[in-house]
Amino acid sequence: MRPLAPSPMEHGMAEEPLILGIETSCDETGVGLVRGRTLLADTVATSVAEHARFGGVVPEIASRAHLEAMLPTLDRACRDAGVSLTDVDAVAVTAGPGLAGALLVGTSAAQGIAWAAEAPLYPVNHLAAHVAVDRLEHGPLPRPLVSLLVSGGHTSLLLVEDVATSITSLGSTLDDAAGEAFDKVARLLGLPFPGGPHIDRVASAGDPTAIAFPRGLTAAKDQVTHRHDFSFSGLKTAVARWVESERAAGRPVDVAAVAASFQEAVVDVLTAKAVAACRQHDGAQLLIGGGVAANSRLRALAQARCEQAGITLRVPRPDLCTDNGAMVASLGAAMVEAGVPPVGLGVAIDSSAPVSEVLLG
């Protein structure tokens, strides 16, 4: 009888193992193939256009899209890498946090592949994978490392002792994630979904100092209990009230100025708190990941503040910042390198998994 979860040694894994990564936590179906720290394939199918008319991701639509895209995406990734699924040495899959139905599609596919290939299975944390992906671009991660993860569903500051085994949450958003605030403000301004890229584009023509929008949780009183936490709900409300007041007064809304001022308020807080966390925890390097890390103003301000503070900034290229299978494969490779035992095939998803649980299941 075949073992349900062979260890890497039992599987006869090569010195540079081939790791398959599957990501389905939201609206991207991602499949990545990594050999060691070399990216062989990163294939993504997105259903974002199907959600645009709703102004946000609809879980049931996302799940169906993953079902339809899974096999074609797997096939394309294998063709791009010049391998077959039987060549895979280990399978990594996002098991949380994320949309429950979407996660089930990915974990079911991973279970089937792991069983057929008699390969070890690693159900991993989505947030940790966003950190691990930078191994593919900038090499091994230093220890310790402070990471700022910013996306549509998450805004977190992390202390990473070992990406495969030890991640501590320093702080997170108390309400809206930064990417969620971008989407909501974009909708106020009549910009398409998802809002992040459109606000970034429009803001380039605006004055970021035109409107003094609030910076949440930056007052002196907040440094005691919320030093590393974020809040963007008040900022979103402030933008809405400003737009409403302009329209009520019969004045045209300067969309570029609003977008630039809003964006500046967000990235000002993100970068200030990230640099402060590096100083407090002796982090000589800061890693920024997640979809919002593709924002041009966030990258520029983070670079300037890190240079001023003597901190090395690491930001993956934009296509590795958004959800993808390569980041999951990279985390799986890190676990194999660290000798982390795989789990059995009976994987349990956790839609609200804390980042401290790197290996799930």
C-alpha cells in the first residue's frame, strides 16, 4: 500500500527538487513550478473581469472559475517548464487564508496530484507564500526580516525568523485592508475595479498634497497599543465626505488630486510603520509583498525612507507581488530545504488561518 504522505527522503527527492505550487485563495488560479530557487513556470488565469460589475470578488463565481481554469493552467505551466506532473518531487498548495470554496478547488487538485505522483504534500499559508516568493528574485531571505504585506484582503507587518517555520505578526489592519480601501475609493471616483492600478495611474497627474486626508493610527496615543497596526476605514470615509461636499457645492471633483492625496495618505502610513518596525526589531532589510506592492508610489516612498534609515528594501517584481503559483512553490521549496515534514492527504482548509501557522492541514 502506498504511503499517504511520503517524506522527501522516502520520495527519493533530488538535490534540487521540483516543486509544484497551486494558488486559488481568491480570484487568480495560479500554478508555479520551481526547482530549488529557480522559477521554471508561473502561469495565472484570472477571473477579475467576471467580478468587475459587482465591484468586488464574488466567492461563488471565483470557485467556478477555478474549476474551469485548473486543468488548462496546470497543462500550460508544465509545457512552459518542459516537465510533466509525474516529474514533481513535492506539491505545495494554499490552504488558507482565503475564500473557502476557492481554497477547496486548489487543495483538491493538489491532493489528487500528490496521490498520483506519490509526492509529499505541503498545504501552506498564503501570507507566508507572499514572503517566500522573493527567494526567486533576490535570493535567500535574511534572518530576521521585517515584511509588509499589502493586498486587497490583508495588510500586515510580520517578523520573519524563518519563512518555512517561524513568522510572527507584529500588527495588521483593524478594519479595511489597504487594497480594499483602494477599491472603495476608486468606486467613489468612478474608476474601474480593481481600483489599485487605476488610482495609481490617475494619481500620477495629481498633487499628493492637495487634500490633507487623515493618517489612521498615527497619533501619539496610538503608539502604545496600535504601534504596528493599521486602519483605513476612516480615510475611506474622509474621502467620501470630501467628494460629497464638492458635489453638493456644485464644484467638479478633481479626480487626480483626490486619487493622489488618498494614495499618499495610504503609502505614508504603510512605509512609516514598516520602517519603524525595522528599527524596533533590528531588521536590516524590509520586504514588501502583496498586490499593492506593485503601486509605484509605495515603491518610491519605501525606497526613499529605507535609504534614509539605512535599510535594504526588497520588493519582488510586480507579477510576483500579485497572487500566483510561483510564491506557493517557493514556500514549498523552502519547507523541503528546511526539512519540514509533509502532511497526509487529508488536508483541512482554514479560511482565516493566522500567519503564524505556516504549514496547515
